[in-house]
Amino acid sequence: MTSDTVSLDDTATRGWRGEFRRGVAASAPMLLGVAPCALVLGAQAAQKGMSVLDVPLMTGSNFAGGSEFAAIQLWTSPPHVALIVFITFLVNSRHLLMGAALAPFLQHLPKRKVFPALFLMCDETWAMSLADARRRAARGIGPAFSLPYYVGTGLCIYVAWVAFTTLGAALGPAMGNVEAYGFNLAFPAIFLVLLRGMWTGFRAARPWLVSLVVAALVYLFVPGAWYVAAGALSGLAAAWLLARDA
Amino acid sequence: MIDPTVLLTIVLMASVTYLTRIGGYLVLRNRTLGPRAMAVVEAAPGCVLISVIAPSFVTNNPADLAALLITLLAATRLSMLPTVLIGIASSGLLRTLLG
């Protein structure tokens, strides 16, 4: 935190390159979390029958880890297109809120810069850039939102994500059945940590419980991968119904 | 060569994801969501993630279930990397021990 405040002092005089580098430096520690996740995703994707070309194509064009983990989990050969696209939308629907929260900070930028920049918006880059913009605003540095800082954080994570998922896909087949070594719990572990990050209290998490119970029941009694859609939709219905007393 | 169905799935995934990224900026920047719509959007990612891993909670393999509980406990206090390592290690170990 102190290094942040110190480095903030001279951001007003820094050029594009300096701000970009500040973004790269801020996101570098995140790579410790990103790289292992990406390796596991790539390895799992390879085991589900995706090629070393398919994996970077997906992770490089989609660039949204949560939805990719979900897609791989549901992946069959050939894939169930509608189900996977629908689940991708559900997992990534949070981007709608994130974009809306970022919008007031982007008013000084033309749309031709905003549209490509938003491609890089993921949980990490969004959280870091928003926090950075609020700090800069509090210190009277304008514009509060630093586009090169944001692009620096985003590109750093993007390159690592695509590179390590590809590496995972290349190493995956050599690793044999990763499930046998306990890798079957890698996904639940990743998802549980992501959920912990979204946790704001038991009250807000009640729809999750509905999703868990419905998904588990549908999984036990209905063949196929419908449990994801059934669990997700019943959780959303619960969120809608429970919102009254929120 | 890339299978056409795989390519179609990836292209549609990428398109849908990009739409969610620009959609909030385009549609919601001058608007406020109602409390119900807000609650649904806020709950959505968690509902999906937990639905995807729901089968792990109803496995009939006691070793996997115990490993899941250990992982759940780890996830409440540790960061991504140690939690994943603990999950993998406990599952691998318990599967070996409990057969």
C-alpha cells in the first residue's frame, strides 16, 4: 500500500509508457494465482479432447476464466453448443455490472478506445483499475481512470492466461489422467475460492444454497448436464424472490 | 484442423462474453437497476459456479467427500494457490488411503 501511494505522486507527470509499466507491475503478483489455474484449465481441456490449437483459441478470444472452467467441465465431443454458450453468458453476466460501475470513469475517453479496452476487462483488471481510479480521484489527479495503467494490468494477465492455458494443453496428455492424482478437486477448489471472493454474507448467499441443492438433485436424478442450467436458474429465481426483504 | 462445432462454440462463447463486457457500459451507464434486477445480477456468478461443482457435493465416494470438506475449509481462509494444492493433495492422499 505504501509503495502505491508513493508511486501515485508522480503519475501526473508520467507518460503513457510509465503508466503502462505501473499497471504491469501491479498485476505481476497476480500471475502466481493465474498461472497454476491456467495450467489446470489447459490440462483438463486437453483431456476433454480439445487440441493445443483449440485451447488458445478459446482462452484468447473469450478471456474469462470462470466461464472457461465451466465450459470445460461441460465439454463433450462434439460440444453441446447452446448449453455452453448459455452458461458462458450466465457466468459472465457480472461483466454487465462491472462495465456499468466503470462507465462514469470512462467519460473522457472516445468509444474507439473504450471498446477495445473493455475486451481486457476481467475481475482482476477491473478491481485494480477501479481502486486505482478512486485513489487518483481522492488525490485530485485527473483523469482519475488511467487507460495505460488499465491496459498494462490487462495485457499482463491476458498474455499469461493464454500462454499458460496453451502450455497446460500441451502438457495435459503427458500427465495422463489428472483426476487420478486428486486433480478432480482442482476445479471445486478454484470455484470455492472464487465464491469466497464474492461472499458478502449469508443473506446474500441464500440463492447459492438454492442453486447447490437444485443442481445436486438434478444431477442425481436427470441424465445429462442439465443440472448446471437448472441450478443456476433456480438460484436466480430465488434471488429475484428474496430481493423483496433485502 | 479445428472441428466446425468446436469453432462455432468458441466463436459464440467469445461473442457472448464480449457483449457482456461492452453491454454494461453501453446500456447501464445512464441507468440504475431495480433492486430485484440488481439482486439477480449480483447472485448470478455465484449461482452458476456452485451449480457447476454441485456433483462433487453428492459423490458416493467418502474419500472425495472428505477431501471436498477439507478444501472448503481451506478456501475460507487461504488464497487460490494453496487451496488448489490442498484440494489436490487431500483428494489424492485420501483416495489412496481409503481406496
